[in-house]
Amino acid sequence: MDASTSVPSTSDAPAVTAGDRRSLARWVTASLVLVLVATFLFSLTSGATDTSATRVLWALATNADETITVVERVVLLDIRLPRAVLGTLIGASLAVSGAVMQGLFRNPLADPGIVGVSAGAGLGAVSFIVLGSGALAPIASFFGIYHVPFAAFFGGLVTTLLLYRVSTRQGRTSVATMLLAGIALGALAGAFTGLLVFWADDQQLRDLTF
């Protein structure tokens, strides 16, 4: 072989691949941001009424409030805009949670159902739906109409803390133990949920369904 002949280094391949992946990630991120903006605007312009979001927003921006009706203002600012913002925030939270879960287990198929977090949140919600007018009535009255979402949040939080406590020994957390313990906690929470469903009356069963 001629000494002047250059042989490509094998160390260059990962760098090129990593660069390609970063470029692809930037393009995908930009595309998803555009889709998010388009979806957000579509949510503002779609609904049961023919309220024009563009006209209402322009009237508010130019201080021409007299050109829009009270119904149009309520539909856009009190119904559609909060719905779009809340949907965006919830979607972002789910995306971050999913990325953390997949990174923790190093598996793109990992989800909160595997480690029992979803089952724990469901148990919390079902507990307050079934027992909210009985044993848990003081707590339900304290949180008001938001007692079921708070119950679901705390149910998932307690399950996560318990899962972490079970899978951690001497400051080291075992992913395998966490997975097995999560399956067991999910089955236990599912059993308690089934018991509460058995105790529920007709109205509570309707609430559980919807």
C-alpha cells in the first residue's frame, strides 16, 4: 500500500453519526414547534361558535373592544384560550415525564404504567370518588371541586416515593428492583381499586366511568 494513501479513521464515523443525529434532532424539534403553534392557533379558531379569533385578538391588541361582543370575548378568552394553554402545558409535562422514564430504564417503551405510578394515581382518584362523601369527606371538602385531581396527584406521588424507598439500598437505586417493585405496586393498587369499585354505588360508578 502506498504511504500517501489515506485510510479513513474509524474514530471519524461516530462523530459524523452524532452530527447527523444532532442535525436531525434540530429539524425534528423545529418541525414539532411549528406543529404546536399551528395546533394552538387551530384550537383558538375552532369550536361550536363561529367566533373569529383573529378579529378578537386584533380588537384587543388595538384597544377596539367595542367591535367585539361579550359572547366573542367570553368564548375566546374564558373558554378557548385556557383550554389551549392547559392542553399545551399538560402535553409538555407528559413529554418530559416520558423522556425521564425512558432515560431511567433505558427503554423507549417505558411508561408510568410499568412502575405502578398510573395505578397509584388511579387508586387515589377512585378513593376520593367512592369515599369522598364518607370517610374522606373532610379532605374532599377542603380541596373542593379539585379533590379528585389532587387525589390522583398524591396517589402517584406516594407510589413513586414508596417505589424509590423499596428499590434503594445503601444510597444505590437498582433499576431492576424498581421495575419488579413497580409491577407489584401496580398490581396491589389495582386490587384496591377493584375493591373500591365493588363498593361503589350507581352514581359513583358513573363518575368512575366518565
